[in-house]
Amino acid sequence: MSNLAVLATHVGGFGGAGGWAGPWWVIFPLLLWIAVIATVIWVVARKRGRSSIEERPLEILSARYARGEIDSNEYRSRRDEIRGKS
């Protein structure tokens, strides 16, 4: 038997970890990539949610100003409140 065949038999196959660790070389990277993709999706969704939370009140405020329900001073004051400027 050649040295390479003896080594392959001893290790558990060509390039394989063998034993209990074998499946983890496939499962762990897969779980890692799933976690990375899920994190990116979560971050993007949170950013969109924040902008839409601020945009909707500004749209309503602008519509009220356009209809003449509020004057320019009240519009600016409320806009600054919505944006967090005091």
C-alpha cells in the first residue's frame, strides 16, 4: 500500500475531517452566511422604517400647508419638531 493510501485511510478520506466534525465543515459556513444575509436584510428594513416614520408626518403637514389650513410659521415650527430640531 502506498503512503498516500495509508494517510487517506488514517485521516478518514481525502481531505475529510472524519468523525463528529465532518458535518460541521458544511453546516457552520452555511449558517454563517444565513446569519450575514439576515442581518443585512434587518438593517436595511430598519433604515427604511425610520425614514418612512418621519416622512409620513411631513407629507401630512405639507398637505395641510398647501390647503391653507396652517400658515408658514406654524408649518416651519411643526416641521422642525418632527425632524427633532427644537
